[in-house]
Amino acid sequence: MIGVVAATAGGRSAAGALAAAWPGEVRSFTDLKASEALREAWRTCDSIVSFLAVGATVRVLAPLLEHKTTDPAVVCVDESMRFAVAVLGGHHGANLLARRLTGVLGCEPVVTTASDRTGVAPLDSYGADLGFTVHNPDLLAHVGAAVLSGEPVALEGADGWPLPALPPNVRVPPSAQDEREEQDEPGTGILVTDGAEIACMCHEGWFGNRLVYRPPSLVVGVGSARGVTAAEAGELIDLTLAGAGLAPESVRCLATVDLKADEEGILKAAEERGWEVVTFPAEVLAEVEVPNPSEVVRAEVGTPSVAEAAALHAARSFGRSAELVAPKHKSANATAAVARLAPKGRLSIVGLGPGARDLLTPRAHEALRRSSVVVGLDQYVDQVRDLLRPGTRIVESGLGQEEERARTAVEEAEAGRAVALIGSGDAGVYAMASPALEFASDRVEVEGVPGITAAVAASGLLGAPLGHDHAYISLSDLHTPWEIIERRVRAAAEGDFAVCFYNPRSRARDWQLPAALEILAAHRPPDTPVGLVRNASRPDETVTVTTLGGLDPEAVDMLTVVLVGSSRSRTVAGRFVTPRGYRWA
Ligand code: SAH
């Protein structure tokens, strides 16, 4: 039951609105004196909406406070219904209630509890996109609180997995050795491991107070004689894992040879354990080097190894590399082996859009929050610094050091990290995607996150300059000889393309723009519309529509794009429009 307390006419009418919106849930205490009403609501309700000031509410309730898990949740709403402040019991209903009130009263929720505010990666879904599962969820609250309150939390086993950043108090211990000397039982920590827990004499389990994540790091390879039972195959798999001290929760799939794709015992054993089955042709497995090949098996199936080769081959296909962690074990009719993969790191190439926050895509936002390393030009890092999770490592560099930035990003990703290489607009348009991908090997996962490029941002401001075929041309001759640029401008002129010039003019490069415009002017009339957009979607944005004949190159700098119409472009009511077709005159 939600108790509502109000002392003013406004408060009472809002209380009525709540009772109407949430029938059966609301009890009004508006007839009593405010302090009595609050005390009564505190005694009889699960939560309270108080239309009194925060101070007044706290003064009355302070002597009644007992424990956050048993006290009612309290939200205060101000007289003008602008804010719903979650005052007491944020995680026990108040944050939620503050947000629900938004829907009815139109006020803004004010939430001050740490995990909702700090942007720290939530532990219950940490690594979930990589396939991590939590082994001991009962520790989530304890370890989560330690992470948020800044206590030292040891992070072990996460190296090599492209995980989001955790705040700086979550640290890799200096070395396992020091850790043992300091304390004989591990303290509060986070452990990523595919190792089975080994109970020991001194305490209940080796994991102690550590929140354990199971990474999807293992592949079980299986071979068998025709007709093997699920019981036999399953038991052998379980024994092989247990013998090597490996956790079944970390098994990503079961691998075997194509010939066994319909082997019921194997399929059933996998299904019982919730694993997928992948199969490979014998010729492929025959190429895999294994410690225990068998000529007998080669004669029968065409590969000297099934279990070991399939485990290794599958693990390699998912990861950066793989090793055999349990060599071939045999039962009467089956063989099993286990391989562990080293995961691939991730390079996200993220376009941040032209500047304004609402032109940054939700996917770009998500990619930034999934990264632990962000590489980019300092001014672009500034554009998104507030979006990064606490603990994100930032590698900034100045203008010009493109190749170095690209190499750094790739190296960090190849070391197994989650890296965001950022750029303005779209990161693939005159930007970092190409230099980075010239270096990146196939040992890294690459994700391109598109951004709104300057041409498109400018187009929206000007009208519809790109309504028909158009060309982007960069006038920077730093990396491209002028002859090539000139040839392209001429081709665009002859083809009657609308043109968007990037990098149009700098202090040191001032003659290129007039030269390019002259080429265009030879093929289209002097009243052809030209749009100049400087700092599109940034605070000092300027938008100018002029003509080929009237353009003043002095008005153009490196923060500008210049859009030139085709012979058909027109200005309509001050807007730059390129028609979608050519009407025959
Ligand atoms: N990757 C960027 C382009 C980088 S090249 C993108 O997709 O937008 C740099 C040039 O882009 C600048 O010289 C300028 O011509 C243009 N530019 C980038 N952002 C701009 C903005 N917000 N407004 C106007 N022009 C911009």
C-alpha cells in the first residue's frame, strides 16, 4: 500500500490523481495533520509519497528509522510537481516509485543511490554479451556493494577477455604470490575461471568471498564407436572435465567429426548438458596437430584424431588461439578431450556523430560503455568523456598521430581487450577505420559502429542538397597529390554531381578550394546554390546558403563542409534543394 501525505491544496489534488491512476494501491492521509499523517503512513504502509518538503519529511521520520529492508520507502514530491526525490529506501522501492510518479504527475525522478548514478558496470550482467554466467549469484550484493563503495576488490582471471571497465578500486592483485602472503583466505574479489572449485580443509571452498564468473572458454571434443550410449559418452565427458579440474559451466559446445553428426548417444549427452554440437569434416580434423594420434582411427574415419582434433579446431575457430587442457580419455566405446580457447579481443570503430549528443547513436553509446580502452583524438574523447564507465582507460593523442593511434587501438584489442577507436562523424569517412583495419589481424573481432557524417548533418541543416547523385571529396592534399584531387573534382563537374567538400580549407591550404570551385563553375551556372556549414550540431554552428558566384572562400575553414549543388539545384524559400530527377526541358 502506498500512503500519500499532503498539506496543501496542490498536494491533495495530486494525491487524488494518484488514487485515480493506481486504484487499490493508494491510501490517502490528507485529512490528518501532516506530521501525524506521516507517522500513520509509516506505521501502516509499504511506501510513502510525501507532498511535503524533504526537510519536513525527514524531521518527522528520523526518529522512526530502523532498517532499510523493513522501513517503508519514501519519495518526496515538491509543490510544483517538478521533482520526485527518492529519499529513503532507494533500492527498496523508492527509486522505482519515483520513476512511476513521473508517469502520473509529469515530475522528474531524482535518484541518488550509487549503482543507479555512477555508471559502474552492473555485476549481474558483467560479460553477459560474451557468454559469461555467474556461478555464485548469492555473492552479487556483497561484491557489488564493495565495488561501489570503493573498497579494494581483487580482480583475477579476467585478463584476455574483452570486458567493460570496472572502477579503479577493482584491481588485479600484484601477483598471486603476494596475495597468498598477505592473506591465507582470498578477500572480496571477482574471479573469472573455468576451474572447478576445490574444497579445502581451512575453509569451505577455494572461491571464498569471490564472485565467480564462468567464461565460455572450453570445448569438449568427442569421438565414439557407432551406437555408444548417452550414459557412457556423458560419463566419460564428466570424468574428463573433473579429472582436469574443469567446470562444465564453462563448456561452450561439444565438437566432433561430421560422421558423428547423427550419433544419438553423443547428441543426447550434449542435450542433457545444455550444449550445442558442432561437427567438422574428417579432412579438416586430419590437418590438426594433436598429441595422441591413432592410425587405427585414421583407417576408420579418415583422421588420426577425432576428440582432440575437434576440440582444438572448434576452440581455435572461436578464439585467438587454443590449447588442449585435457588430452584424450577413453572408455570402452568413446573418447573425449577438452580444449581451452584464448578469446579474441574486440575493436569497435565508433563514429560519434557531428557533435550534438542526440546525434550520437544508441549503439555508439553502448559500444563506449562496453569498452575498457578508448583511443582517440583528445577533442573527440572530450565529446564523450561523461559516457565512459569509471575505470575506462583513455589513450588520447593529438592531431596528426593517426597511424600511431590506429596501431595502439589494434594492439590493445589483440591483447584481448575491449577497445573503442573513436572518431567524429562516421569513423570510416576520412577517419580512423581504414588505417586501423590495415593493421588488424583476424585475431581480433572488429565491429563498425556507424555515425552521422558531416555531409549528412550539414544536409539536414541546409535543406535537401544531396537529393540526387553526389560525391564527397576531401580537398586535403596532405596524403593525396593535388592532381588526383583535381581529376576527381573534374569528373564530378562533368558528371553534374552535387559535391560535398571535406577538409576544404586551412591557413596553410588556401588555394585548393577556389581552384576546385572554378572547375565546378565551368560546368554549372553561377547561381548554383552553395551551402557552408560550420560546426554542424555544435554550440557555435553556422549555416550559410550562397551561390557559386557569390561564395567568399575566406568564410571557410577546417571546421566547415562546403556543399555545391548540381546544375539542377535551386534555392526554395531559402532552402537548398537538389531535385530528385532531371526533367527534360
Ligand atoms: N569522420 C568525419 C570527417 C573527418 S574529416 C565525418 O564523418 O564527419 C574532417 C572534416 O570533416 C573537417 O575538415 C570538416 O570539413 C568536416 N567536419 C567534421 N565535423 C564537422 C561538423 N560538425 N561540421 C562541419 N564540418 C565538419
